[in-house]
Amino acid sequence: QVQLVESGGGLVQAGESLRLSCAASRPIFRIRVMGWYRQVPGKQRESVALITNGGRSQYADSVKGRFTISRDNRKNTMYLQMNRLTPEDTAVYYCKAAYDGGDDYWGQGTQVTVSS
């Protein structure tokens, strides 16, 4: 089992940047896929960006070219660099760890609010 703690959310203006962090309680090099998801009230949680333990990444169309996902196995931390934020990026952002074998773990979420 692993605990995930997100940080770095906050209130920014449109066009500004934020960097989210997801710190894991255990080494992450064995985590097959890590990802960032977001959710707004009344809508389903959606995938924002994913990264494999081999470093391959995948992005939602709405964030391509603006967001960058990365992971630092030495620090047991995953990041999401978010640039050129828009009000449509406002959501609670969650990190997820997916192990081989099907075990998934979620963080508690961090709020990102982008004002126009």
C-alpha cells in the first residue's frame, strides 16, 4: 500500500503557472503508471496526464502543449507543471498510482482555481 499526498494547488490568474507535486510514501519505481486526474462538481473525474515507469507520457487534448508530467524516482514524487492556465482548468486535481496486478491508489486532491 502507498499513500499519496498532493500539493501545489492554489488560486492563480489566467495565463499563470502552477506546479503540482504528488509525494509517495514508498518508492515509486515499481509503480507501472502514475497519473494526474481532475474533477469539477457534477462531472466525472477525467484523466489529465499519465506517465509510465519507463517515462512515456500521455496527455488529454485539452492540456497538450501546456502541461508537462514528470516523475523523480529518487524523490518518490510525481509532478505536473501547468502553464498558460485557463478558467477551464479549475478543478480538484488528484494523483493516482497504478501497480502491476491492478492495485490503484489515489491521493486526497488539491484544489486549483484559475480566475479570469
